[in-house]
Amino acid sequence: MKQAHPVRMRIIEIRKKCPHGHRVGDEWLVDGSTPGGICMGSFGSCLPYLTALRFGASFPWESREGTITIGCPDHINQVVWRLDRIEGDVVSAGDDQDHSGVE
């Protein structure tokens, strides 16, 4: 089975006020299950990058390998996320462990 890395989702900036109550510093660990409490817009924006990072991708426009900064689709109250692949903590791609809500 293909091995995957967990990815930390962390809010690093909020432009104005998040209508879903997210705050700077909130974070979740994604390891194969959908984390609870993240608004659908933010999670939808992050999902393709989460998947890519879990399986080893890096993005040439980022200064550090295994990370990406993404904004949610709300252009007025935008939540800015930093996604970081956690190296060394390799899990099976089908692992159903729940690590949501890491704060």
C-alpha cells in the first residue's frame, strides 16, 4: 500500500473576520480522514494540496519543500492556511485514525 504523510493545516492569517469562527493559530492534523470543524469553503480549497502533500509533492513557488500557503475562497473575510507535510510520521494511505481538532 502507498505510504502517506500526515499534513498539518494551520490558520496563519484572517483578513477581517471569519464568519465560521476560525481563529489564527487554529490547526488540524490530516492523516486520511476529514478533520472536523473546518468550513466547507476552506476545506475544498485545501483538499487538492492536502492530497498532493500527503504523497510527497512540493510546489516550486514555495520557499520550503512540503509546504504551501492557501487562501479560502471568501475574498472579503479570507482565511489564510499554511499546510505542512509532517516528515517522519508515515501512515498507511487508508489509515482511519481520527486526529482532527488538534489545537
